[in-house]
Amino acid sequence: MSKLTHFDAQGQAHMVDVAGKPSTHRVAVAGGRIEMRPETLAIIQGGTAKKGDVLGIARIAGIQAAKKTSDLIPLCHPLALTRVALEFAAADAAPPNAAAIRCTAVVETLGPTGVEMEALTAVQVALLTIYDMCKAVDRGMTITDVKLQEKRGGKSGDFVNH
């Protein structure tokens, strides 16, 4: 296993120096889900939520979150993202929440460091936005299964975690 890169020889936290790393095409895919009652899913799919287009707003929130990751995670580098895309799909869930929405985020850049944190942040904020917009009808929603699904590019190579 590799050593932790965010600590120097004295154990102090620091931002990793990426100045000497080559710029390469880097991609990260993250996913997660929010479980809810079937009635809540019907409201989202029917476009009848009082706060508006739930998935449209969640998509914009996820994109904005990916762009702001370095403001939220202290040792992340600010990156010039070339692509942020979020997709949502209905899914089944175990009771008491018998329905769910799955969110997948794809984030890309041309740069010296990866975009895993940006993809994970996009998913989390998109799912939190769904919760925020629907909590008036379903406070029992559960965000779950958030994980990095894959990453491509960089010195460490490709990673798949499906």
C-alpha cells in the first residue's frame, strides 16, 4: 500500500506538490443513491414537488459542488474541470424505503492530479439536494452506497470498483 501523500516527513498535513507531474486526461466516476418511499419517487418523477424540478436542481447542485470541491476539502487542489455530468435513475430499495434514485457523476480534467474528490462531492451534494427538496414529504430518506466507481489516468493507473 502507498504511503499517505497528505503528510510530510514530520507528520504534518500539507497540500501535495503536483508541479512536477505531467498533465494528463483524468476521469473519475462516482455513484450513490437516496432511498425513499415510493410516493416520494412519484412526486419527483411527476414533477409535482413544491420546490420545483428536483432532479434538474440536483444536477446543477452537483455540477456546482464539483467546481467548488477545493473550497470544501482543505487539501484538494483547485482544478480546471473540462466536464461534469450527472445522471439519475430510479431504482428499487428494501423496505421501509421501497424506492430509490441512483446518481452517477462523471468528472474530467486535463491536469496533474485526479478528480476523484470532485466526482464524490458532486454525488453527495446532488443527493443532499434531493433530500432538501423532498424532506417536507419524506424525512426518512437515506443516502447510501456513495463510492468511487472508477478512475482513469495518472501515474497510479486505472481503478475499477463496481
